[in-house]
Amino acid sequence: MERLLVAVKRVAIRNQARGALIVGLRGVGKTVLLDRILAEVEEEGHVTVRLEAPEHRSLPSLLAPELRIALLQLSKEERSRELAQRGLRALAGFAKSLKVKFGDLEVGIDLEPEAGLADNGDLEHDLTALLQAAGQAAAADDKALVLLIDELQYVPEEQLASLIVALHRCAQKKLPVLLIGAGLPQLRAQMGKAKSYAERLFEFPEIGPLSEEAVADALRKPITEGGADITAEAVRLVFEKTEGYAYFVQEWGKQIWDVAELSPIGVPDVENASDLVVASLDESFFLVRFDRCTPSEKRYLRAMAELGPGPHRSGDIAQLLNRDVRQLGKTRNDLITKGMIWSPGHGDTAFTVPLFDQFLKRIIRDQDWAREN
């Protein structure tokens, strides 16, 4: 957070700074961190655009309405009013020219488009012109324009490439526009594939499991504030069960607090909470992702689980399913697109959801799971 806030301050005074794309598995706290950064940046007085990129939505449709709000905010300041209104005219041209190409693009702009400004109908060109216009308005008010985009791995490659080009041009012109994004581990490869120079524009800090010391703090602080205590043995057991993943630590903390009757909370309380935790995680964390998969995708995931936490060789998964690797290529690619798995190396496959192998073994016990229906 400190490093990123320094980067925001640097671009605000027209110095060079790299944006950041925070990567990690599900449940490690990427979104929470992104929102904390958002709060800090806004407290410093800068302008933010906060997006979450779901599947099957275009980047222009997500960006346009939020950028409109940012430009309206800048238009209230005397120093940036004229340039902010030009930015709004650029946005009007952007929306009008790309509405047909991206059918989900809808944004209401009171101003008329400016001919030749972000209205070519080419996303790379128009997005570059739009972010430059917005950056000029922010610069006039000595502010940074910070784009905070979550689930960035869902943005299609062509649109991702256009965003990288636009940010690169803004950096070349020393305009105060910065991207701080978050996504699954495959985002690093996706950015490099979209534009080879992406690694020069961004840092890729990786968020992983918490240390045992951090888990102890996460449990002990709220418990102490509640007037109770927890034993070191209980903390160690929670750490072992959660493997340090933040969301799971949070769920365990809630459930052991609810079941414990006396202080200090001990190992028996952790054990007594186990069934509640597993049921809660299955329903709120695992099932919502698993239910999006087709039967063939579920079999692929179950085969991975049979092999353990992973990562696994694609050939080993195919062997369990009695299929050729090439026959399973589409299934694997579809699961990567859905954000269920990723490839940490050529031919390797890993879950994006921690402890997913344990869930799959609980939910699919039938020994005939590998057979086609």
C-alpha cells in the first residue's frame, strides 16, 4: 500500500511511476486491499474510477459511466472545469462511436461530442484519446486519476491490449493516469500476451497466504477487543486448517467465537466449529463457483482433486479420465476462462481456489465420477 500510494503521488506531480496488478488466488484479500487503497487515494484528494470486470461485459461499458462521474467531479473545480468538459465531450464521442461494436455500452452525456475526439470507432485509438483527455483534466487540478479494476483477468485480450496502449501513451506524455488492478495469477501471462511491454508498465505484487504470526494477530486482536482470549494451540490449529488463507481465517474466527462458551478459546472450540465452518465455506465460497461448471468441467476438476492440491501435469489429469490430453484441451481452456484453474507453467494446471481439492472430494464421493454420463 505504501509503495502504491507513493506511485500515485509521483504521477500526480507528473513524474514517472509504474502501476500495479495485484495477483493471487481466491480468498487472499486482493479485493479488500484494492478497496483500502481506494480509500487512501480518495483521502489524499485524488480522483478514482473503481470497476469490477465480470465475465461477458465489455471494458468500455464498465469504464464509461464511472469515468463520467470522475469527469463531473473534476468539472466542479475551476482550474480543471474546461478540460473536464472536454473530457466529457470525448466520452460522448467514445460512447457514440463504440455503441454498436459493444452492445452493452450505455452512458448518458449532456454535452455534444467533439468531432475527431475519441470517435474513430477503434477501441485502441479512442480509449487512448479518452484517457488522455481525462488525464489532462486531472493534471489541471494537480490530481491523479487512478483506475482501480478488480477481476481484471476477465477482460478480453483485445480490450486489455487497448487499455495497456492507452496507459502507455499517458505515461509517455506524463499525464497523471495510473492503473491499480487485481486478478488471478494468470493475469501476468495475459498482460504479457496482450502487449509484450506490459511488464515495464506494471509491478505484479503477489498476495498469498498469511504467516502463522499474522493469523495469530488476525484472530487475537478482535477476540481481545471482545473481552476474551485464545490459546496458542488453538491459533496453531486454525492456521493448519486454513493454511493461512485470509478468507478462511475470517470464517474460522467467526465460527469459533460463536461456539465458544468460555475464555480462553481452546482446541476443543476449534474442533467443535469444524462442521459449521465447512458447511459455511461449501455454501458461500466453493459451491457458487462449482455450480457454474458443466458436467465435463466438474469431472476435470474432480480428477485434479484426486491427484491432490496441485499443480498437476495435464497428462496426469487426462490419464485419470481415460482421455487424450488434446481431447480435454477445450475443457481446460474453458475452466481457465472461468477463473477456476490456471497454468503456472507449460503443461501444468492448478486450482485458483485454495483448498478446492478437499471440497471436491466432499461434494463428489461417487467412485464413477470419471465416467461420461
